[in-house]
Amino acid sequence: MEALRQELDDLKASALDQIDQSADPAQLEQARVQYLGRKARLTAILRQLVALPPQERPVIGLLANQVKQAIEERIAARRTALESVPSDEVLATDRIDVTLPGRWPTVGRLHPLTQIIREICRIFAEMGFAVIEGPEVEWDYYNFEALNIPEDHPAREMWDTFWIDPTSAQVDKPMLLRTHTSPMQIRIMEQTKPPIRVVVPGKCYRYEAVDASHESQFHQIEGLAVDEGITFADLKGTLYAFVRRLFGDERKIRFRCDYFPFVEPGVDMSIDCFRCKGAGCRLCKMSGWLEILGAGMVHPNVLARVGYDPARYTGFAFGMGPARVAMLKYGIEDIRLFHDNDLRFLQQFP
């Protein structure tokens, strides 16, 4: 029994010393197998306990299990220590050369459409217009009927509309995704007495194919001014000031007659092409002009609909697509680039 006791003591000392000297997890695993594996001497001693005399079994068994427990605890402690200290390879890889220049942080920026919308709204705000937003899900009344477009009006074909199923929406009157921001004209005039000067930025929706110049979801900015004595000259002066603030003082401006059901007379406004200076190029389709927006004097029927006296009050309205304005200002030929999330494109706009 004394020989076995001495062997267990020597085995314990040898095992603990080898475990402490293990320099990496591979060496530690090798020590574990050597002293606790299936062919290890300690395992053999534990298996031979049944062959010992009955009076020696408890003593040798207790000592052998104490040796095994001490070896397992030392292995666990050494493994934790090795895992908490990076290897030489990791240290070499993660080493920082403090003599190298630092890396510039990546700074986020506003989307170009957000930038142009804010710039447009800022220009009109400086001219005395309030900035107001409205609902994207709209009633047929505000989107069409109150804007002088009754149910049987052929002008409804000008807007390819997303209609909402009244059953699923649990409503008893027509509802849609607004096709323009013009419904806010009615909502604002219903709740406000003249004078009114507002611009309304927001999203619009139309059921149409997506191509280089059209999107089914797009932004629009509506403008409205109503007061006594407002004339077409006020409309022209306001838009002249806006265009020159946005595109430069040297811009030439052209108005041509156009039709919109809720204004009379209606016009579209164009600026001279800043790329070819009016000579004709691909950007302006060889016309020398770039269409910016549609506008006109608020139709008397629209004023009467909200309880304004058309004999006393007049007003003008205009609507523009900020994506088209951005395309013209920055020379972008495909509207889809705004929604592709290509950082190479977006990072061009500071």
C-alpha cells in the first residue's frame, strides 16, 4: 500500500508540474490525456482497486480520487488562464502601429432628396410660407372632388390611382393613396381664414410603370397662397424668386399655358437649360428648356367649395416634384438612382 501511495503522490506532482508548464491549449490537452486518459496510470490504478485487500481499498481509493480531482481542477484553471491571454499570433495581428496616420471616421449624410426638399422648403419659408404636412391616405373627396374633379370628370384619367378596398379598410366612402399633395389645399382652407401662404411636402403614389423618369412612389411639394388682391403677377414673381434662389440669378424662365382642373388659368414653368445655355442638349431633349413645375390661379370653384368668396379672394397654387428638381440641378438622368442605395452615388452629395 505504501508503494501505491508513493506512486500516487509522485504522479500528482508530475501532472501538476506539466500542466503548469503547458504553453498553449494543445500542450494542455496532451497533459490531460497523459494523466486522465483511458490509458493513463491513474485510470489503471482506479480500475485495480477491486484487486486490493478490503482494508486498503478505501484508503487508496480516496487518495486516487483526490489526485484525480486536483489534476482536473489544475487543468481547468490553466485552460482559463491560457484562453484569457492572446497568443503570439493574435498579438502580432492586432498590434497597432502608432506611427501610422489615423483613419477618418465615416460620417453619415442626408439623402439627396431630403436635402433638396429641405432646401426648397427653406427658400419658401424665407419668403413667408409656412411648411405643413398632411395624410398620405386620403379620401376621394379631398383628392379629387373638392379639387374640381367630380367622379365622372375625364381629368381623373390623368392620375393612375391606388384605391383602397373599402371592405378591408372598414369605411363607407372611397379611400385612396393620395396621387398628389393638392388635397392639403382643401384641408388647409377648410380650417384657416385668409391670408394663407403654405408649402406642403410629402409622398404621393400612382399606379404606373417605373422607368428613368417615373416612380410609383414619389415626393411632391405643393404651394398655396390665398388673399385679397392676389394676381398672376404675384405667382410669377414668387416663382421667379424661388428659381433664381435655387438655380442661380442668371436663369431665364418661361411660362406656357397648361391644364389642371383646380387652377384657371394653368401654366407650366420651365427654366433655360443650364448645361447647354439654351442651345439644346440631351438633358433638355434639344429644346433648350427644362420643365420645373405646374402652377396657376386657384379655380373659383375650389374657393367656393371651402366657403371662400371668389369675388373677394384669389390665390395661386403650384406643385413640383423635388426628385425632378434634383435631377435638373445635379444633371442626374435616371430617377431610380435615388432609390438604389448605391453609396457611390449617394456620397456625391455633401
